[in-house]
Amino acid sequence: MRLFFGAIVRLIFPVAALLGILALAYLGSTRFVTQFDVFPPEQWYLNPGYWMTYGHLALPLIFLVLNLVSRRYGPGTAIASVVASWMVLAGLLGWVAGTYGMGEVEGRLASTSVAATFFGALFAGQLASVYLFDQIRGIPWWRAPFYGALIGGLVFAGLFYGQMAYGSDEPWANRLVLMAGLYAGAAFVNVFIYYLLRGMIRPSPGFGGA
């Protein structure tokens, strides 16, 4: 029982961090990033300002959290954190839908199909990030956090925005390219923050401090 409760306590901070980032992304989803709109009105679909929000900029933090959890506790706890956070979120959305109706959920988030695609794509990206971090962690220390964040983000972006190519009238290719660029840049930022926190967060044993 001690081990069980210890594992539960160990999940509290990672789950809270993952849910906090999703909440931050939701709060930023109504504020559009228009600073990079350089194309004329007739090429509106090339400007990110009509669809990219500050919520998009918050999502890469998820992979930083997973990298740090994997460093400290290993892949098992990282995956458990992912699953637990989605279970809590699903329970919350289920309560909102049961209390206020499914229309309230779709009105505040997205249609059921889009939401399901988003959740599935992000879940796949999280699993890819944890798996890759575990497979390549070691020396040099930066390799696992960089590629874990990069590949996790690219998997998410590829699955979520790539599916828009099938039956969607929305321009999707530029979104996919921009999101790929966003997660590539975020991977470098991830490594920098990871480096700053390495001294505070001890690694699980057997990996040379990486």
C-alpha cells in the first residue's frame, strides 16, 4: 500500500502541470497571434493570425514537463501522468456535458470530431515523446530532451493538421508547416530550460546524469 500511495503522490505534480498547460492553452485560444501577418489581404490564408492563437504557443510546454518527469522518474511515471491527466480531463468534460449539455462543451471547445482528433493526436505525440526520451537518453545529455520534444510535437502536428487534408475546406498545408516550425523552435527552448533545471531535478539512476 505504501508503494501504491507513493506512486499516486508522485503523479500529483506532473498531472497538475499537464492540466495547467492545457488550461493555459484554452485561455489563450481566444487571443490570436497577428504579429507575423505580413502577406496582403488576397493571400490571407498564408497569415497565421486568422487561426494561430497563444494557446498554440503554450502547448509545447507539455513536452518539457514530460521530459522532466522522464528524467526524474522514468518512462513509467511519465506515461502514467499522461493517462491520468486525460482521465481527469475526460471526467471534467463528462461532468460539464452531463450538467449543461453537450452543446455547451462543443460551444466552448470544438466539435466532437475536432476535439477527438486533437486529443488523439496530442496523446500520440506525448507517448512518442516519452518513448523517444527513454530510448536515447544518456550522453550527450541534450539529445533526449531535444528529440523528445521535437518528435512529440511533430507527431502531434502531423496527425492533427495532416488530417485536415481529407474533406476539409480549410487551408491546411501552411498550418502544418508553421506548426512544424513552432515545435522545432520550441525544442531548442525546451533544451535551454531543461539545462537550467538539471541541477534541481535529479535523474533516475543508470543514465550518467542525462
